[in-house]
Amino acid sequence: MGSEGPAPVTVHVTGFKKFHGVSENPTETIVSNLKEYLEKRGLPKGFTLGSCTILDTAGQGALSPLNQLLQSTLSTKNSQSSNSGRIIWLHLGVNSGATRFALEHQAVNEATFRCPDEMGWKPQKAPVIPEDGSISRTRKTSLPVQQIVTTLAKKGFEVMTSEDAGRFVCNYVYYHSLRFAEQNGSKSLFVHVPLFLTIDKETQMRFVASLLEVLASLP
């Protein structure tokens, strides 16, 4: 067999439920409808949609289901090690003030929630993972963010790279996911999307489908 073309890839996608100030979270709608949307559109060669999960917009509340999901993909990968392919975690979160999509380069080991999360937790300058030390520590995705953004921009999407995923639940989940990915040979990416009032649902669905196609095409 030759080595031409990208290796098979399984992508697991997460979104969030509503939270303070955002009564309808677009990522919940996107992730809930993604499987059906992709089936109608057609899946890229070698691509598998591993799972679609909606997390509570709560730091520790999201952590237990997130860890269960991460571990389940690990056991699946081990049981299929002869043809495991690549595993990518794609996390979607909303930035209600955004006017374009933002692919996040990194997460920071700091939880400073501007408002209580959906379980009433409001940490201030707390480490996301105490064993990682300083709250200034960052973890970066190993995916080629700039290359992905350039490709998506050529497809006509309003998209940018970002170095700051905030200090709220999005960053909290991303930091945990990046750490897990680094330890277990998978990859992780967080994408902030605008409200549907800013970029409509159909465009956002097309964007996520296009992003998945780009991820599937990577070597």
C-alpha cells in the first residue's frame, strides 16, 4: 500500500448548552444537527464523525462527561490499534460579541470566570489543573491553525486565528482537552462561533462541515 492521501480520521465534536446571558447557544444547535447535516452533504473520504456531545456550560460540570468521552475514545483506539487512524477533538463554543469564527491556538491554565457558571461556580485566578503549576502556563494545539484558517477564508468564511480563548468554561474545557491530547497522541481544537443573529445557522453549519473537511484532508 502507498502512503498517498491523508490517514483515516475520527472527529469527536462537542458544544455547550445555554449559560448566563446566552439563552440559546448556537453550538448546541450545530452539534445536535451535525450528524444529519453531514449525512445529507456527504462525508469526506476516510472521515468518521465519532460522537456529538452537548456539555453543560460549567467548568467542573462539563469535566466528568468530557473525561468519560476522552477515555472512551482511548479504549476504542486501543481496541482498533491496527487501524486506529487519527483522532481529533473539535470543541465549539460561542462568543456572543464576535463577528467572525475564531480558531483558538491555545488555552491557559487559569480559571477566572466573569460570572458564575451554570452550577454556580465562579473561580478567580485559579489553576485549571493545579499539577500544571502556574496559571500563566499555556498549552497549544498541534494542528496547523493558520493553514486551516487560510483554507477556510478562501472558501468565503469570515474566520480568524485567536491566541486568547478567554478564562471561562471554553478555556477550561480546551485546556483539559489539550492536555489529554498531548498525553494520548490525539489532537484538539477549539473554535469560537458568533451568535446566529450575527452569522446565520445555515452559514454556521456550512462552516463546521467545511472545517471538518479541512481537518480530514490534513496529512
